[in-house]
Amino acid sequence: MHCMSTVGDPLHRSAIRHYVVDGLLLEVFRRDLPAGSRLIVQQLTSKFGVSSTPVREALVELESIGIVEFVHNRGVMVRPFGPRQLREIYQLRKILEIEAARGASGHIDLHELSELDDQFAELQKCPISQKEQKDWSEREMASDRHLHELVATHCGNSRLSEELRRYNRLMQVIRDIVGNQRQAQELAIDEHRKIVRALADDNVEQAAAAMAEHIDRTAKSAEHVFFGDEQA
């Protein structure tokens, strides 16, 4: 896992920071870094092949979303991660996404929403043999990301947009671990189309309700894959 960032590297510092954040999130969620693990900057710079600055920035970002904590005289420690913590992540994401959906309702270009709905409809019409292929899954994920990015961009609150993007990166890592299950993706398409239609109709309450339904269902799916019947 080496980025090998050097002076003149085309990767911007923020992209390098995201690279480190995603890598550490993956290890925490896979429990390769259990609760109480100490994260040492010098070791991480060697591990990821980057300078200390993006590593320190990545640790600050991880602290802001509750993945690590800065402990006096001990350094940066990984916080516990289990069913309760995963539910808390989704609860906060739900609050953010609902508020963003309310703000974005009626403010996204109707042509862009129509095109997005057409993409989801086309994915639904594909035969099962195609839905089992990697290409179909990647197209669904791209449309998924596009919708959530549109909502974040047009919610009318720059701080909310920034926070949403931070959580959406976290969600992407979770999804990489959960895997692209066809049945779950088909359910997501139905949910996304409800959100798109409500946004296009400027139906604030319906957009919020559709977003809440979507987040609740994905939270249950993620918890089942991560922990099965494990108790909080």
C-alpha cells in the first residue's frame, strides 16, 4: 500500500490525505486495526509511502468522524468499532442526508435528474445475466455516487456539503467491504428513483422520507454483513 508521493507528484495533497484516510478506514472496518491500536505517524508515512503532513491531516479527519482519538501521553488510538458504532455512523449520515435532501429539493437541474432516472431505469431493465456482471454493478455504483453528490452539491449549505462528502467517503469504504450484492443494489435503485422523483417534483417531505428509507435499509444490510447476529 504505497502512494510514493514526491515533489511534483500529480496527486494533490488532499487526494493523498484521502488515500491515507481510506486505507486506515479499511483496516479499522476489517478489524486489522482493533480498538486500542496506536497509530504512529512515522510508521504510517513508511506504510503508505507519503510524507508526514497528509498522514497527520488524515488522522485529524479520522478523529472528526469518530474513528480514532487523540489521547494525552499516548498518541492516536483506534476507537472501538462494533455494531453500535456502525449504527451511530449511519444515524449521523441519515441526519445529514435528510437535511441535504430537503435543501436540494427543487434546486437540481430537472434535465440532469431526468437523465439520472433514465440511468436507473436502464439498469433495472437489464437481464439477470447482465446484473450479475461487474460492469452492471459498477454502473449502478456510479449512478449512486452521482445522486448523492448532486444532493450534497445543491443542498444550499457549504458546511453540510463538506460533511456529507466526508461521510460519503466513509460509506464508500464500507460498501467496498460489504460487497456489491445484486439484490441489495436492485433495492437501492428503487430507493434512488423515489428520491430522484421527489427532488424533481420539489416535494421536500417526500424527498426526506425517501432518503430516510434508503439510509435505514442500507444500514441494516451493512450491519448484517459486518457483524451477522453479533450483539452490540
